[in-house]
Amino acid sequence: MVVIKLDQVKLHAFHGVYSGEPLVGGDFEVNLEVEYDDAGIAFDALQDTISYVSLFDLVNSRMKVPTPLLEKVGKLILDDVFDMFPFIKSSRISIFKLQAPIPNFQGRVGISLNRVY
């Protein structure tokens, strides 16, 4: 099995349900893993694998669409990945809000979704 990863991708987006979040936006971190079977693949050309540029483009496009809940954003990204690469065996995503609008809170909040196909 091969795992293609996007790790600690930082993006500014407009997700959230609290006042101001959809207007001001915030900084997010996205981690994505896509796993597929490498049996019989020579890995001599980009066509022999999943381009991490294609994965980033999917993530970047979805993150640009303001959405109240991160769970929905993650679901839509995984849907897009499977639509583009229907041969994958599993996918995992985590999305973290780096500055949560919680008084006196230091840290990050986020979601994780896992799928097995």
C-alpha cells in the first residue's frame, strides 16, 4: 500500500458558526492521507501515482467555500478525493481551527474523518 500525504497545510478560510467567523475568517491546518494498492505499479511516471498537487487543489478549492461546520468540509473533501480517485482503499482527513473563538482557550480545535472503501 502507498500513502500519499498532505501534512500541516495552512490555509485561511471562512468556516464557523460564531458571529464574525464567516466574515473575518481564520487560519486552519489540514492533514490528508490517501491510501491505495501499489501492486504491479512501476512508479516510473506521475501517472503511476496520485499527485499531491491534485490533492492540494481539491483541499484548497473546498476550503475556499464558506461552510459552518468543519465536519461538512471534511466530508466534502473526502467525497471529492474518492470521486477523482475511485481506486483508493482509504482516506483520512483532519482539519484544525488554529484560533478558536473560545475565551481563555489556548490550543486548537478540529475534526477527523476516516473512510475505508
